[in-house]
Amino acid sequence: MSKSHRGKGISELASHGRGECPVCERRNVKILYEQEAGDKKVKICKTCKAAIKNGKKSIGSPAAETAPVTEAPPAAAASAAVAPAAVAAESTDAAAADTAPASDPSA
């Protein structure tokens, strides 16, 4: 039985058959296995092929796969990002006020 997904068989393909898998989005893996996604065929990696065959994964629309499952609301994330910066600014102002009179030799 020939091994078409190794060595000489893939050396003639573009990038030696490597790229990014559209299902798991891993990079620089062999994408040699054709799978039907709706009305077109896409090439996927070996692990995704096995997972699809066993029913653990499915090829759906790209928008559905890239949508976040659970994420904090944007307003809460923005306020959380601003709060530590404000606290850090206040602490540096207090430290600067404490060191300013001590560094003045004329006092």
C-alpha cells in the first residue's frame, strides 16, 4: 500500500503540503485530507479528519466557528483595563511628591 501523505508524494505540493488547518487553525501542519464542507471541498489536517469522522468536530460556517463562546461585556473589559492604569498613575504621583522636597538641597 502506498503512502501518499509522506515524503516524495507531498514534496511536489505547494509548501510540501503544509499550511493552516481551517478547522483547528493550527499552523504549519500537513493539510492533505479533503473533506466536503457544504458544496465545496476543503483540505484539513489528519487530527481534524479523524475527529470529524468520529463526530467530535464538524465543519460549519467560518463565522460560527470564530465567534467567541463566552466573553465579558466590552464595557466591563474597558473599565477593568482603565482602573489599574489610574491606580498606577496615582501611586507614581504620590511617590514623586515624597521625593521632591528631599532632593532640594536649598531647603
